[in-house]
Amino acid sequence: MASSSSTSSLDAQNNYEVFLSFRGEDTRNGFTSHLAAALHRKQIQFFIDDEELKKGDEISPALSNVFYQVDPSDVRKQSGSLEETFLEHEKNFPDKVQKWRAALTEASNLSGYDSTESRNEAELVEEIVADISKKLEDMSDSTDLDGFIGINSRIEEIKSLLCLELHDVRIVGIWGMGGIGKTTIASVVFHQISRFFQGKCFMANVREESNKMGVIRVRDEVISQVLGENLKVGTLTIPQNIKKGLQRMKVLIVLDDVHDEFTQLESLAGVIDRFSPGSRIIITTRDKRVLDKCGVKNIFEVKGLEHNKAFELFCRKAFGQNNRSHDLYQLSQRVVCYADGNPLALEVLGSSLYQNSIQQWEDKLHNLNLISEPNIYKVLKISYDELNSEEKEIFLDIAFFFKGEDVDLLTRIQDNPTSMCHRLKILVGKSLIAISDQKRLQMHDLLQEMGQTIVRQESLKEPGKHSRLWDHNDVYHVLKKNKGTDKIEGIFLDLSKINDIHLNPRAFANMCNLRLLRFYMPEYNCVPIMSSKVHLDQGLEYLPEELRYLHWHQYPLKTLPFDFEPENLIELNLPYSKVEQIWEGKKKTFKLKYIDLSYSRYLIRTPDLSKIPNLGRIVLLNCTNLAWVPSSIQNFNHLSMLCLEGCQSLRSFPSNLHFVCPVTINLSYCVNLTEFPQITGNITNLHLRETAIEEVPSSIHCLTNLKELSLINCTRLKRVSTSICKLKSLLELYLRGCLTLESCPDILEKMEHLNHIALERTEITEPPFSFENLEGLETLGFEGFSEQGNSPVNIGKLSSSDADSNELKQLWLRGTKCLVSYFASSLSGLSPLASLDISDCALTTIPQDIGCLSSLKYFFLRGNKFEDLPASIKQLSQLIILDLSRCNMLQSLPDLPLRLKWLDATDCKRLQSLPQIASCLEELDSSVLEKLSKHSHEYKNYFWLNSWWDKDSSSIEFMFSNCLKLNKNANNKNLADSQVRIQHMAIASLRLFYELKVGRCKLGGPSLILPRSEIPEWFINQSSGSEITLQLPQHCCQNLIGFALCAILETSAWTGDGFHVGCEYSFEMNTLSERKHVGRCCYFGCYSNKLSDQVMLGISPLGNVGFSDDNHHTTVSFKFSSDSQLVVRCGVCPVATGTPASESEPSSDEDELEPSSDDEELEPTTKRICRDQIHTP
């Protein structure tokens, strides 16, 4: 086993932290699987041998041996059980054996773990995982902080304020001036501790995002990230289901740069108090009043760096790699003093002096000396002043318009993109901007404010004399009152922030130097807000000739001004406009590269493009009245994208077009397009989804560079030419949903690059005979082949004996009934498969070697005829989804894989016995329950184990709806066994509490749901109705780990699809010194289309309520509720560690609940608790 913090190529590929190396035959399904599950519970990314590891990848030499059931001395000396084996092989392979001996000797000298020294495997696993976690944390800390000077002590202070060991909801404020490092500190803390939380969100630039989107949308984004869903609440009030989801999660949230307007935080604060104990919220702000108004008591003030640390940071930027120049030492000290410990100022000043002469240093100091008092804005402005005129213009453009935008947007609207890229590098080198990994432009808020201040100082009273207008009030003022001047170079207006405005026809007449004009509506989750705000009642007579970039959302006229000369225009975007044609007549547009007229439903023809030689991108998405495209479109030597998607009036595409440059053509949803485009040349992607095309002709062989061909849902398509095999560059072929396609084209030649074929929902009755020519195939989808087909032979070729050459990872064969004979034999050779769907294939048996599919994660078998599953299915160590629904002949289930999260056995009407779910829980416990953190809304189970899921996992469900035999024969036994099952759930919950230290498990209460109208006798506290109260005896609370809950629901009048039940309960604790109230809640649910009275049993793990060590009296009140049903009876039973249930009879009097001894600790000696350590009195 190896643990590593840096693995070069692997880090970029899969971010593995731990590598497990083992002999599969010996330990795969035993010790190794337990170790893997423990690592998974700790959210440690590990590599195991059934995952793909590319040859040549290296791992760190940080190795730890596990001597499993072998004496390290025997390994070192090759004695004991190894001696005879080595002697036997040494006769035939003396050279090899000598190397083996040397390797074993070297391995045995490394530190490691000896299984013979541990009492049991559980302890050994925990020891290994704890050691790995500590090493990874140490590596992470050292790696994360590398390059952050002076941050270590600050991080530790923040962590001490967070008090992660406590189980309250805590808010910590980080307060300090701009550029002082608040965001950096918060991001490092977030990165270091986020793995310990179920939900997490780092909301950067709250102030800026609130101004752009509004506080409600920022709050929605926070909730979406925490819950892992794309939520659009849009109202001040948060729906109950979302509130409950938040209440169940231990979360970590960072709200970065919250402004002094308390209303910004107020909506966010409404979310904060809804999280579970153990949650932490970090707020960074420049204004301490924000924190005071919210009652934040834990505040860390970030002060300037100490002089020695400040000097070190400055030298790194000024000299590189912390190398200092002796000649410039004194000058450096003076510069550092002016920065006053501000990291941003130190970086900017240091970067500006990098590789400068002594004279340039002295000039810089002279300028600094002119500042009477150290002022961060003035210090930063010195670096701005040193830029040349073009660099200043770019800096200001970014500060006003392009912060957060793609670098590509800024560069492509320039006359010289190459020069722009060069100047951006200069700004990056001077630490004035940064470019993210996603190629977005970034600028520190302080630098942005400095840039905006520079422009405002151009005219303190009249915004019409500013070079750039961004504030919506200023833009509205200038446009409405016609106050524009030739000083204005750019206008960006968020239309959602203004009232309707009626412009004068010559509103832009005085803005002859206007380069950038953007009237836009913010897009919320990619859905544009439709509201026309700018009106041109008398038309528009003038647009400046200097325009490079014109974006006008819902441009209200039929054409651009007649006199507009777009000779400098580079990008034209008129989405949702009323244009019928862009302009009248021919225009000189030599620079125009990009045209986007999406959703312009009045556009009837494309403009005359003959005078636009450099056009690279044309987007006419959903221009529903566009009926004609000129053949001159082929003449553009730079065209890379032609999008005509959704142009419903388009009936034909120009013939005999030849494209020279690589181009993507999108004609999807052109529903009246009947003929395949007769085009040639360098077409790389051709999208024809949901068109009326009937045939793919043989001429397609001309598209030799085609990589993707999509004909999804072309319901009239009947034939695809076999010449498609000439497309040697083709990677993906989509024919899914072509309902009239009766035959698949034969692949007569090798297509080694084709990796994805989708043929689902077609009329194809037989697959092609030539799979052997698809050497690189990774995904194959068929559906409904006939029993007379030859697919057993052909699909058999996919599982070639040459397993190393088999790349197939996804195989979907729904309804392919001819598979009966093939799948009755073997699945060998398909070991790389990650997803296999053989539903509705009339299979009567599943191969005994199903366990050989070691990479399988998703297995769909619904609607088949087999009676049982092979025991080897338990060997599918990666399996997380198993679908057995509608397998009407299935009678029993074997033990299931340990990682299984989702099992659907709905409508298995002959199923008589369930898998050993109780023993599964005893093994799975934490690995399952750790993921049960978020409510699953698909309540589909009759008898289920289900709870909540977090954003990193899918819901965990075991569904047995409408299993009639199970209902009839097994229900009584299930009810009788429910006490044992509850005890196993308690084991899992208690282990989770100690392993994760989460305070209390944020679970909805794993539950058993059965059709029944009575509560099991072992529930010692029962009551009619939905409420019950019990008194806990003194001392017993120290060993209390939760409550078993039971509710009887009257569902006879219920006609919906499902329901959920909640239980809120509160503690009232009275001691000699205090009186305390603590509240808790849990939820569980059900889905069924045939509901009878339901008995719902579950365990609500308690975790740490904060019981006092003093003698005290505790009363617990429970209230059950359901969204649509009546709770007619309920029951509660405390679950505790201590005397095994088998040693004491259940009592009907809660006062007789046996407490544990005072000396007994809540945490058992071993965390792998045995069931007999849990009792439900």
C-alpha cells in the first residue's frame, strides 16, 4: 500500500491519495474490501487494482506494508511457509528467485502493520486508516501553505475559533482591510477541513455577486451547492422541504466579502440557523459592523504581516524565489514600509520592480515618498501609473467590464488578439490581474475599486464625461438625458436593474469613440429573463463607427441604422431581437468575426455575407422563420461554427458546399429538413438530431475528418450507408430513437477510433456482423433484437479472449432476447465493463462467473426470468446499483456487494426471502450511513432501508414494493425480527458517530416499512395518536445512543404517489444547576401505488445531546407527523449500549429501563460493536 500527496500524471487524472496493492485471490473480498470501505468512509480517494492505471504512471515511494496473516520474519528470511515454495521454484528459475528474495527482504525492512499483533481485523483497519489520515493531513497542510508566507499561525487561530470538536452551529468572522488576505485564509481553511462536512459551499465575492444577481439568488446558489441540487427558489421564503434538507446536514459555508449592507447577509443568515449541530459558517468582510449586526462573537482580525514576513513576500515578487539583492536591500526595506504589511500591495509593488534597474527602483521610491500618508489605493496606483497607455486601457476594461469573463471574450474583440494576450501576460506579471484555471479573468476587489475610482475622477459630477459606464444609475442618467460625450468608450448596462427607457434616435450621436456597447439581461441558470426595457419609438439614426463589440438584448428594430458603418465591428450579438435583416445593402465588415442572432424569430434571411471574409462563428439558434441559407457561406476560410439549430422553416441546405477549415455544423431540430446535407470538406461535427432526414447517403464517405455524427430521434431515417466505415476519424455515432431504421450499417473496415455507438429504440433486429473491426469501442447500446438474430456470435466477439484489447465499458442490450444462450454461458472477457443493461432479455439464468466483472458499477436485470442470482455477485466490489424489478420468477437473493447503494426488487412477486440485510448493515454500517444525509424524494419501497444522501452520492434505497410472496410469508417474521434489525442500525449509527465525530448522525433514520396495523411488542412505550412522552431514568442517558421509532399510518384515503413521516422530539433536562431544552428531528418516507395501513419502524441516532454528568431528570416528548396521512398510533423505545437485550426481558414500564454502570464508557472498547452490546429494553 502506498500513500502519496503528489503523483504527477495521476494527480491530474484521478487525484488518488492512496494506492492499494494486494493479491486479489487472497484478500480481495475480505481484508482489502474492509480497508477500502474504511477509506471510502473517510472520503479518502484510493486506487484499487480493478480501476484503470495507465502504464508509466508513478506513485510516491511513501509505502506502508501490511503483513496479513504472515510473519514479517518469514518474509524477510523466506522461511516458514515460504521456504518450501522458494526452494521448489529455485530449481527452475534461479535468477528470478534471487531477485524475488531481494525484493521480499527489502519490502520486509519497510515499516508496516502486522495483522498477528492486532486483536482483530477491525482494529487493524482502523489503525491503518487513522495513520493514513494523519499523513494525508500533514501532507495537505504543508502543500496547501507552500507559498503563503505568514499564514500558518493565522490558520491555526481560525481553527481554534471554529472549535470543530464542539457540536454547536458556529459562525466565525474574518475581518480586515482589502488586500490583507481574508479570502486566502478562508479558502485554505475551507480546503483543509471541508472533507469533514456533508455539505459545503465557498461563495466567493458575495458583495459583487449580490450586486449582479441579487441577494436571493446568492442565497439560492449557497443552498444549491450545499444540497448538491440546482435549486431556483427565487423567493424570500424557503420551502419546507428545503429547510428540512438543510436541517439534516452538517455543513461548511464560507461567505466571502460580505458588504456593509446588512440586508445582504440577512437573507443568508436566514439559512444559517437551519443547519445541524457541528456546522460551521465563515464570513469574511471589510466592515466589522456586518459581523456585529449578526451577533458574531468569534471574530479574527487580519492584520498586516509582520515586517520580516512582509519583507520575505516582497523579495519573492521583486527578486524571484526569495533571492535578495544586497545592493537593493535598503531600498527594499523602504518599499516594504510603504506597503504597511498589506500582502496585495507587497505583491503588486514587488512585481512592478522585478528585473528593474537601481534607477528605476529609486524612481519608484520617489513616487512613494510623494504619498504624505500610506494609503493602499495610492500605493497600488503607482503600479497602474507605470503601465503604458494600451495596458492602462486593458486594465480599466477588465476592472469595469470583463472581470469574471472568459479571456476569449476579451481577446477575440480586439483588432490584434495576439498583442492582447501579450499585454495580459504583462498585467499578470505585475500582479494586477490573474487568470484562473478555467481561463477567466480575475482581479482583486481593491484593484477593481482603484480602477473604477480612476475613471470616476475623470469627472466628479457628470458621468457622461467618464470613459466607461457600468453603474446602471449612471448609464440610465446619460441615456435618458442624452448626456453622452466623446469621452465614453464603453457602456455595459444590466437591463434587469432599470425601468423602461425610451431613447432618442440620436442617443449615441455624441459618443463617437464608443468601442463597447452591451445591453444585457442576466441569465439565471441559463434561462434569460424576458423583459424588453429599451425602446426606440422613433427609430435609431446613429451608431458609432468605432464599435468593436455590440451586444443588444431584444434589439427592438427590424434592422440596424442605415448609416451605420460596421467597418470596425468584430462581434455582433442581437439575441431575442426583432431584426428581419441585420442591415440593408452591402457593408464593409472586414473585421466581423462573430454573429449571434439567436431567438430572433422575425429573421427571414441571413445577411449578405460576401463582404465578411473573416467570419468565424454564425449562431442563428431558434430563428424559426429563417428559410434560406446562401451558398456563399462556404467561402469563409475561418468559419468554425455554423449553428442553425431549431430553424424550423429551413427545408433544405445548400448543395455541393465545401468547407476548408474545421467546422461544426448544427442542424438539429430543423424539423422540416428532409435531405442529408450534400457537403464536403473539413466537417468535424455534424448534428442532425430530430430532423426529417430519411437516408444517410454513400456520399458521406467524403467527410473524412468527421468525429461526431448525431441523428438522434430522426424518426423517418430508414437507411445508413455502409460507406460510413470510410470515416476513419469518427469517434461517436448516435442513431438512438430512429424508430424506422431497420438495419445497422455493416462495419466492413477497421474503425479503430470509433468508441461510442448508440442504437437504442430503433427497428434494428440484428446487430452488424463485424464488431471485430471496432477495436476502440467503449460504449455500445442496442435494444430489442430478435431471437432469430446472430447476436450471440457477434456480441461474443466483444468478449474476446484477448482481454487486454477489450475497451468496452458500457453495454446496453435491453430487450435483446437472443442473448439467452450467450448469457447462459459466460461473461468472461468483459471485465472492463462499468455498466451493463440486459433488462427484458428473457434470461432464465445468470452466469456463475458474474463476479468476474470486477469494474461493474451499474447492473440492470429487470424483467428477466431467472429464479436466483449466483453467489458470486457478492464479488462485484464496485457495484452500487442493482435493478431486479419485474423479475417475476426470482425467489431469493444471495448476499449482496458491500458497496451497493440502490437495490430495486419491485414487483418480484415470487420473492420469498430477503438478503441478509442485517448482517450487511453490520459490515456496511458507516460506509452506508455516512452517505445517508439528504432526503431522497423517490419513496418507492415497501420494505426499505433508506435515508438521506449528500451531493457526492446517489440515494441509498432497498426497494421491495409489491413482493406478494414476501408480504404473505415473511411479514410476520420480519416484524418479529425488527428488534434485531433496529439493533444493527444502532450499531451502524454509533460507529458513525465515533468515526466521524459528527455530533449526531445527520440521518433521516434508516427505516423498515411494512404493511401492518400493530406495533411490535418490544416497543415499551406506545400511545394512541401521534404524540408520546417518556421519562428517562437517571444515569441512563450516558449510554443512550438513540431511539427506535414506530408509527402506524391510516392510508386508506390516500391517493397520491407517496408520503413521508417526520418525528420531532425534544429533551427537557433538569439538574441541580440548570434546566435545558434540546430539540431533534428525523424523517423517513415511502412510495407505493398500493398502500395499506403501514407500520414504519426506524432508528433515530442521537449522537451528543450534551447530557450533564450530574444526576438529572430527563423528559422526552415525541410528535409524529405526516404530510397527507393520519398517524393513528406511535411507539418509542430507547436504544442504548450496555446489557445485551438477550439477557433482560423487555419491560413495559419505562422506569424499569436498566441503566449502564457509572464506570462504563459510552464508546465500547472496539468500534466494530457487536449486536449484543446494543439493547432495546
